[in-house]
Amino acid sequence: MTPFFLNVLLALVWVALTGLYTPINFVVGYILSYLVLVVLQRALPPSGYYTKVFKVFSFAAFFLWELFKANLRVAHAVLTPGHNMRPGVVAVPLDLTGEVEITMLANLITLTPGTLSLDVSANRRVLYVHTMYLDDPEEFRRGIKDGFERRVKELLT
């Protein structure tokens, strides 16, 4: 049995034992059973599952933080009198090569308020992104590459 299925099975056992059949209780059971599996991982066959789960939670936390910051910036722009936006389109060179990775990156950028993925070049080496706040194109590129792209690459490769 793979560690993932064992983790889900233990989470379901947790839900059954507590008698609370809610998604929140399942997540709590999943986290608790993950911690148990981490402690017992030497007794189980070797697997990259433990580091992958950590990467997924780390990625989710990073995205939620970026989403929070972007929402605050857009809300500030809407509520503040005057025009403090500098919209622009930036060509971001891609290190990602797979369709799934590029699609995930483009969707994450589009989900973040204030940015929109417009197009990918025919050779899939450049992603064109529209932003509401373009103070420095190079800094914007670096933010995408060091933030979303690096984490997508870590997560999916």
C-alpha cells in the first residue's frame, strides 16, 4: 500500500472514530495521520511522498499569501482616490517546458488579482502577462520566476 493511500485510510479511520463526518475533520485526520507516518517512515518502504506533501502545503501557503497581498493592493487602488496604476504587458521567459506546468503557472498568475496571463509564445518559451502595477519590468519578471515559476517547477518535477 502506498503512503498516500495509507494516509487517506488513516484519515478515514480518524473520521470514523471521532464520529464527525465533516471535511474539516477529514483534513485534521489527514494531517495527524501524515505526522504519524512521518514518525513511522523508517518502518515503511522508502517513498518521496513525505517531502511531496510538505511541498504541496508549502506551495498552497505561498499562493494564499500572494493572493492576500494582491487583494490588498487591488483594494487599496480601488479605495484610494487618484490613479496610481501603471498597467503594462511583460514578456516572462519560461524555464518550464511541459504543458501542464505552463498551464498551471498561467492559471496561478491569472487567479492573482491585478495580473492576467495573456498568451504563450508558439515555442512555449515566453509567457505574456498583463499587470496593473508595472513599476519595474525586470523586478516583475524576477517576482514571477523566483515565486510562482520556481515553486511550480519544484512541485511538478
